[in-house]
Amino acid sequence: MISHMDHHLPTTEAAVAACRAIADEYAREMKVTHDIGADQTSRRTAAGVGVTTDPDGSLPHEAFVEFGGAPRVTVRLYPEDDALIAVEGVECPDIPREDVPAFLRSVFGDLAYVKARRFPPGYLLVVPLPGDRTHKEYMPLLSLTPWLSSRVR
């Protein structure tokens, strides 16, 4: 069952802490890489050399989280309050930062599944979220890993 989290994750560091708690909860190893400064974060490549702050003076912070074990899961937390989560190589972009813990719990708690599609042929990775919401991501036919194959419905 998905726990309804009322966590407000105002910063990248708060989201990393939530990821660390989930790693502990599911006995997963976790590795984090931090990119701090406009010249280091992936969405600010036009910032210029040596420019570390945004025009408003803030210091953007991005983190890349890798979880050990199966399924292979990575999370890129962006300063703009969203994340890119990849499950077995299937990229799920634009996940609100607030939904990252619920998304991870669905995947690690065996609630996520793969649904076959007839047209266009392929599959959907379906990740249940609180409030009767789901995140669905299209996958081509050839992208099924053993973990994804074991979750086809």
C-alpha cells in the first residue's frame, strides 16, 4: 500500500534525505552525486564559465541518486522542483519532487507494473501514486529487461 506522505520537499537536499530514508526502508545501497552552482547543473549550460549563481543570486543544487539492487533505479533531482526517474533504463521525466518518495515506494514495494499495448505496439510502465494517480511511461517492444518482463500484466 502506498503511504500518503505529507512531506514537503522544498530543497534538493530534503529530497535526497527522503531518498536516503527510502533506501534504508528497503535495504538498498544508495550513492549520491551533488552538482552545486549554475555552472555545474545540467539545465544551466548557458550560465557561462565560472558563473555559479542564478540571476536571482541563488545557488542551484542538483543531485543524482543511484540505488543498488534490482530494479536498477536512478533519480536526477533538479533545482526546479522536479525529477527524472529511470527504472531499468525507462526514463520517467517531469516527476514533481513531492512525488519522488511515493514513486520510489511504488517501485520498490512491487506496486509498479508493465501493461502491454496493442497499438502502437509496446508497453507502458505504470507507477501508482497517492490520490488515485498513476504515472505512465511508454516503452518500445525491445526494451524489456528481466525485471520489467516479470511485471507484465
